[in-house]
Amino acid sequence: MSSCSVQNTPRIIIRDADSDFVKFTLSNTCLSVANAVRRVAIAEVPTVAIDLVEVVENSTVLCDEFIAHRLGLIPLVSDSASDYLLPSEYDGEDEAKINIHLNLAVRCCSDRTLDVTTNHFVCTDSKIIPVNFHPIESTSNKQEPPGVLIVKLRKNQELIVKCIARKGIGKDHAKWSPVATAVYKCEPELRLNEELTKKLTGIIFNSKYNFSFVKHL
């Protein structure tokens, strides 16, 4: 990467990309621009996450606050985040513009431990769902692929919660950060001195490090 003293046009080459990963090369710019891209990806890209949790019934081994915290960190598909407004941007009374409702009601009726996961959610908006969401019945323990584990229930234990997801950014809370990690590294730019190589003849031996270079003529 070159110095920022001269105005350059950054160039991006996509090396690898899929639905949840991207690797690219940023060139013709300086480190400050690369770091700015990293920071924007972490803190400025809006996503949707569970923001409010109403616990109706909780007879599990986990307290209400613990479960609410776990629910807030569940990654939600946020492709439609642009369809909603930030709560700070909207003063109207139409909650559909800022709120997405998700409900969870699970009760264990068998002697086997029941894993409560994101697949037990009932989502009002089919576009805002947990990642890898595959809906199942509330009493089912057959999950392929399994969802994100929330809590485990024993017989007669029950969990009923009402959740409201909202749009936000990672600067406000880490649960809205769209990336697990965003890093960059500098790749060396190697240049061969052609004029110097033309002056090299035969074998050059370095006794200090005990290695040699051979010039092929």
C-alpha cells in the first residue's frame, strides 16, 4: 500500500466470497483506508437483532436475564434490514416500521431432555429469521441441521418468551455487528532489481550464514 500523500483511486479485487465470507485485496491506497473499511464493517453496517424480551414463563435452570442475553446474541438474517428504520429515526406510531416480532413457547413433556433452539421460534416476518432456520414443532427434538441452542428443558419445565427485534449498528451494541471478525494484513510487494542481477556472475558464497546463490546463465 502506498502513502496517502498522493491522491489514489483504491482498487478492490474479490479473491473469495460466499454467503457469509468474503476475502478481497485492497490496493493503491494506504493503511488508514484499509482500517477504515474494517471499522465500518464492524460498527456501521446495520443489521437486525433481538432488542426487547418479555419473559412470560420460565421454569428452566437459567434466570430471565441470562436467557434474554442469549436471545439478543442470536444472529438473524438481515437481508431486509433496509426495509426497517432505526428506533432513533422514527417518531411515528406504526411499530411495524421498527419492530419485528418473534415468539418462543416450548414445554418438555417427556423424560428426555429437550433442546430449545432457534428452530423453535415462530417468526412473524419470513425475511427476518435466525440463521440456518428450519422450523419444527415445539415438542420436537429432531433438528437437522440443529439450530442455535438457547436452553435445555427437563420434564415439565417450560419457556415462553415474546421477543422484539430491531434494526441497529455495532457501534451501539455488539449484537448488531454483522461480522464475527474483520481483519486485514499487509502483503509485501516484491520487486527484483534487474540492474543488480545483471552484475551477478558465477556463485556468491556467504560464509556467515552458510548459503549460496547460483546465477544460471
